[in-house]
Amino acid sequence: MEFDITRIANLSQLKLTKKEKAQFSSQLKEILAYVEKITKLEIRDVPPTFQTAGIKDAKREDVIDSKQSLSQEEALANASGRKDGFFKIKPLR
């Protein structure tokens, strides 16, 4: 499969050096070759597989374990800023 690594970089809004273009171009060729190989597999008689480990309904009760929990004071102990019992941070810009 042919592709233009410069166009792909531009569409991705990536600024790549010549060295990076060569490296990524090589890697993309390998990926696409592998995908092409996979598309040639005969899978018509293979049933869909959603779970490969045989686990069914892997759920647990949502229980608070006080041994693994922090109190509010412990959680805020190393905070550089606090306000009214919460972390105080600078606004995002």
C-alpha cells in the first residue's frame, strides 16, 4: 500500500524531521503489511470470541475497605494548596 508520510503528518498536525519521517514511514509500512496479512486469513468458520479466559460476570460488591482508604486529612496531607477541605489548584488556561 502506498502512502504519503508528509500528508499523514500534516493531517495529524505533526511536525516531523526527515529522520522521523523515515522512521515512521518504515514502521507504518510494517504495520500495513501485517494488516494486509491478517485480512487474508480465512475466518469464515471461526465463531466470534468475546472472552478468552472463560470468566463470566467478573463482578464484586462495591464495598469500602477502610484499610485501603485515606481519610480526607490523609489525602490532603501533602497538597500544596487546600481550600474548604478540597485540593486547591491553579486554573487551567
